[in-house]
Amino acid sequence: MKCSEQQGGHVGGDPAPRGPGSPVRSLFQSEYHYEYTACDSAGSRWRVAVPHTPGLCTGLPDPVKGTECSFSCKAGEFLDMKAQSCKPCAEGTYSLGTGVRFDEWDEVPHGFANVATNLEVDDSFGDTVENCTASTWVPLGDYIASNTDECTATLMYAVNLKQSGTVSFEYIYPDSSIVFEFFVQNDQCQPTVEESRWMRTTEKGWEFHSVELSRGNNVLYWRTTAFSVWSKVPKPVLVRNIGITGVAYTSECFPCKPGTYAAAAGSSFCQLCPANTFSSKGATACQPCEPATYAEQGSASCKVRPPCTDKDYFYTHTACDANGETQLMFKWAEPKICNEELPQAAQLPPSGVKTKCPPCNPGFFKSNSSACEPCPYGSYSNGSGCVRCPAGTEPVLGLEYKWWNVLPPNMETTVLSGINFEYKGMAGWEVAGDYIYTAAGASDNDFMILTLVVPGFSPPQPALEDGDSKEVARITFVFETICSVSCELYFMVGVNSRTNTPVETWTGPKGKQSYTYVVEKNATMSFTWAFQRTPYHEAVRSLCYNNCSFSLALPGRTLHYDFSALAASTAFASGPSFTSKGLKYFHHFNVSLCGNRGRKAASCTDNVTDARLPDEGGAGRVVTSHVCQAIVVPSDVVGYRAVVSSQPVSLADRVVGVTTSPTLDGITAPPELFPPANPELPDIIFFYRSSEVTQSCSGGRATTIRLRCDPLLPGTGSLAVPSKCPEGTCDGCAFHLLWATAEGCPRCSAGHFRAIVGACQGGLQRTTYVWREPRLCRGGQRLPPPRVRSCRSADFWLKVGVSVGTCVAVLLAALAAYFWKKNQKLEYKYSKLVMNAAAKESELPAPDSCAIMEGEDAEDELIFATKKSLLGKIKAFTSKRTPDGFDSVPLKPSSGGTDLEL
């Protein structure tokens, strides 16, 4: 730069002439290179020569007027600084004209900054916070990969544009456990393209992304942050082919990297070498491999072909011929990389064995060409022939694939590379009569893709009229996975040609089983099965065949619960928690005890995708179940506008049962995790299972929700996790939650209140009903209203008692007088009888007539004859009566004769 300054002293006019006697030697062109000075306010600049050796300032060409600052060359050209004109790139090289491209990542290119930071460090962690220095982007040849830990890795590149341009790159973002953002800042550190900050997760290989850049300084940022809460390590973000346009010029062309070539001059890019060819750096053509070697597309060298095995070929069936027969065909898996001529190499079995074709699938019939065609509308079939529907009925439309002789026209199969996520243009599934299976021959990490596209559905009329039912259709399939080590089968669903969303995942060997998915939207649906083989080349393949209430009986009473208010989804957040590097996050739980009419109603969203593109209105990956969990990072932690929610997982796909027992169907809810609050009212425990299988949970996850009655927590209440396990689980497989809410109390009944009887005041008595404390019920029977009834005071009953006592005393006195008088009469009669008996013994003469003796009381005799005592009346009633109705009294005659009756 010192030499440039000396030369720059003459830039205001003509170059300084050299004296004839000057001993200065002119430098060779290889000893210096040309550069432009900075543009002045008029937009002009000078071309100066800069020596390669610092301090060599003599013998250089004089500065000359340069091109305009806005001057640039087209793609495939470069600026020849000596002639200051554009020239085409030579064969084997390329240029972007006004841009640069970075497509070789053996190391981080010059100009890039690769840094890692810890977003949030809590002082309480001390030494537990790990160093993030090594958590940077890693160059891996054709691309650069992000970090996969909880540090924030940033890849930066600063560029000064002389005119407006663009930055473009390709990326793979398969795992939402990593937050991936790309943004641009100007020289004032202000973001320029905020709407393009958030990157979408990718499902179909490499995605292309382009952002416009403004003139001036631009700093490009690729930033990733992983949330490794679960033990599973997330998949990294891959970036390649970074291109920037809008720079002033390029003074040289870039050589093609190994595995590519540019056959013609003036190329703006290099082409990949075909399969079984290779090339070195700057190649103009690709060289073929030797017969015993092979190479994949874009290879820099060839590999030796291994001997063929029985895993390198597969079998399939041809279409049925006119005779109704099919041929069993064996084929090498493409691309064929094995060598069958080596010793001990397997040979391709002979093909051509004919067998009888299976019948058509239900709803189809065989035409004259022996091909299966759908039955016309208004008819149905079991695969043999079409039959008209009876009058008043209509066919039930649907697709049923029982026989796999050829791949149906609405299905397609391919192979997706598990390394660079590019499609290989080969079949990943093959038909085999009564099933379809994954073919062999693809790379170890490849995904075998099978896709079924249904343009729409025609549900029965009753289903359309049922406004509460969201079911439009359903798909059911039977599958089996045979794995010697490890494998994964994914079932994904896409709506209206959008990105497929994983619905279920099965890991490892699985016996033959059935799975059903309910379609709730009438739209074009795509159903995809993706099978990833074991990393070891073993025999692995996938076969694909075709109100919420509770009663609790307690001693002396029965409690009734109604959890309908808790059936809908309810969201809770527990935490905060901190990762090993101090990053704060929360566990977001969404719970739906019984679902909507028994269906799963709780959902957790991966808004790492949908929060970044508000204009598109599409949702990210959503997990729906009875209980789900997501990792939530507050906006103030990572500096985003919205809360980041990622890693949604299903914790409960089906309800196992509801009971008060701590164990059900092999699932245990340890009571010690949540000590009981009221021993008189036990907790109601909901048991769930999830079909999602992980490496540590081979049998799937299990969840228990302990519903506890707490009248002080109305509405949704609160959700708690065990103090020993702040993430809700102690082993990653069994989750235990305590839901305390007033909605968890039983329905109120007569046993939950008691009566309080007041004193009698003014002839009235009040009875009031109150709840028993603590009140452990809700709803149900209401508290009865107070009752008022008439009553008698104590003074009244005292008066009644005195009156009754007086009456009894008078009655007793009358009875005593009566019986005393009666006793006197009995004594008189007894004396008379004694006197008569004495007279008889002395044989006195009998009286001639009956007359009242002197001194006798006639009234007494009269009373004796006419009035009778109570005892006498009873005796008279039982005595003998004469037919004329008079009583007979025995009299004894004076002569001693027989008795006479009067």
C-alpha cells in the first residue's frame, strides 16, 4: 500500500515521465498484480500495480484511469485488469460475473467468520456451564454442517456490494430441534430482510433460498441453536453452494472442483460428472472408471466393486398377460455397484417362472386385456366382476389394495439419500403378489419412499350431516418390519401437496400389526411411507399389507365424577429448566383427559417453522394426542419475536383406564411422587400409553395423570411435575403429572352437606343446610334452601302438663270413692247371706210373703235390682236370658222344693 500511495501522488494528471538515465528496472508481470483504488465521489477510480513483494516500489507500471465503479462482467466472464475488459473463462473454470460462489468446503473459505457463543448462562450453574468454543460450523467437503448442541453457532460473511445483488444458498434443515435462522445486517448492524429470517424445515432434500442484498456493506449470518433436551442428538443443518452477486467485478475465474467439469469456455457453473466417471480439479471432461470400479455421480475418484450378494438383487412380478399369468423376475438393484464375476459372488437367479395372476383388487375387474380397471359408478366388486348395487343403495367408494402385482397408478416409489437428501431416481419398493416390500441395493442411510395420492374423498351422507364428527375418511394398513439390528418406518401425511408431516414412527422389528389414520379434511391427501434401513448391510425390509365420567365406591357412599369440562385441551408450562450450557427453557404440556368425543384433542406445535413465515399461513408440524409435550424457549432468551416451541412429542395416544389404584396394565403411578392431600378422598388416576417408540423406550411411553380435587383452584387449575423429576419423567419413558383443580372434585350429593336446626322462637323453628368442611365436591346436588316450620314453646307444654296432671288426679279420686262405696255394698250382701244360712240351719218357717223388714233400706234393694256395676254388667251380659228378653233369677221356695226361675 505504500507503493500505491507513491503512485497515487500523480493520479491527478499524466503519469510522471522517467528520465533517460534512470537505472530503474521494469518488473516482470508475474511480480505484481493490478488493483483498483477506492471510488471517489464522482464514481471513478484508478488502476494501480501492486507488487507481490512488500517494499518493492520501483519499476511498476504507471497508474491509469480505471473503469467506472458500477462496471461489471457477465456470468462466465472475468475482468482482465491489464486490458480492463471482460473476457470469457477458460475451459475447466467458471465465474458468476458480478458474484462469488463457495462450493468447496474442505475448510472454511477465506472471509468467513465461524464463532460459537452461549446464549444464556445462569450464574447459579457455575462450573456446570460448558465451554462453547468448539461448537462451530464444520466443513465437510461439499457442504458445511452446523453444531448439534445447545450452543449458538454463527457463520458470518461480510461483503461490500457496488450494486444491488443477491445471496443464495442450498440447505437441508431436517430437524426442528435446531432453530435455524438466516439474516442480513448492514454496516449499522440493522437487519435488512427480517421476513426471510426464519428457515423452513426441509422434507424433500436440498432447498434453495435466495435473499436480495442492497448496495453497500452487508453482513450475512447463518445461525443455529439446538435444544438437546431429549437424549436423541438432533440432525445438523447442512449448507452448500453459497453464491453472492452484486460485487464490483471478478478478476479471475474459479476452477471446477473435483467431480465436476466445464467443457466449454465462458461457463457460469460446472456440471457434475455422471455415474461411473470421475474428474479432478479444473477438469474439462470426466474420465470413465475401470470395469472393476464404480463411482457415484459427482465423484472425484472410483471405488472397487465388491462381490455381489443376495442383498444386491430383488424380485418382482410382471403385469398379467392375455392368459392371466405373471412372471417372476429377478433384477439387480440399481445402481449396480457389485461385481458378479468375482469368486464367491452371488449370481442372479433365473427369471421367467410363470404363475397364475391374483385377482383384481376390490372395486376392479379384469378387462379384455387382462388389466384391472375400476368398476363403473353404481356397481361394486370383490375383484372378480362388477355387480350392480341394489335399488335404493349406492356403492361405498374407497380404495382397497390386497394384491400387489403392479404398482397402482396413484402410487409412486423412489429413494431419498440420507446423506445429501437428494432423490436417486430409483424404485425403493417392489410388488410381491400379496404384499409390497422395500427393495435392497440402496445406500445404508437412504429412505425408501412409497407415496399414495388421493385427490379427494366422498364420505357417506350421514357423515356429512353429523356436524360434531370431523371424520371424512380413514386409511388402514397392515405392516411388518424385519430388522436384524435397527430400522425405522415413518408414516407421513400431506395436505394439498404441502410438506409431509410425520404422524407415526416405528423403530426396530415389529410384528404384523394394523394402523388406522383418520382423515378430518376433504382435500388432496398424500400418504407416505418412508423406511430407513439399518446402518449395517443386513436383511432388512418393511412389509406393508393391506364423555368423560367416573364412579368411585367408598364405604357407605358412592361418588360420581364428571370430567367433561377437562376433556378439551388444556395447556400448562412447567419450569423453568436449564440445559447443561445454561439455556433456559420450559416444558409445555397440553392435556386432554378424554378428548373430544373420545378423540385426541391436545396438540403441540413446532412453531420453529410456522412462526417464521406469517404470510404463508401454513402450520408447522403438529402432534395431536391425549397428552403431548413440547420444549418452549422464551422470546427474551433467544431474541426472537415470538416464543419458540419445538420437539413436540406424543405422551398419550390411547387411554388405558381410569382408577384410584396406583397400578394398571403394567403402568405404575408411584404415590410417593405426589403425597396425598386428603386421605378421605383419593386421587383419580388416568393411565395412558403412547405408540411412539424410542431407543430407550422400546415399549413406547406411558403417562399417568393424577387428578386431585382442590376447591381452591377453580377452572383448569394447575399442573405439577414430581419434585424429583422436574421434566415430568425420571427415566424418559414414564411421565407422571399431578393435575389439581376444582373440576377434579366429585359431584355434590346429600352426603356433602348437613342440617343445622335452630331454636323455637315465637312459635317458629328454622332449619339451615351448610356444606361439610372442607367442601370436596362441585356441581351436582345443590344446597337445599332453609326450612321454617311451626313449633311449641316450653311454657305451653308446662301448662298442658299441669292440666293433664290435675285431670288425672280428679279421676283417680272419683275412682277411689266409687270403689269404696262398692265395697260397702258387697259387705252388706255378704252379711245377709250369712244370716240366711244361719236361719236355714235353725229350720225357721219360711216366710209367706216378701216384704220389707223394718229397718231395711228399700232404696238399697232397688239400686241392687236396677243398677249394676261395671262388673255386674259384664256378668249380666254373659248370664242366661229368657226368650222374652228378661233375665232369669233363681229363687228358692220356702218349702224347700226345687228352684224356680222368675
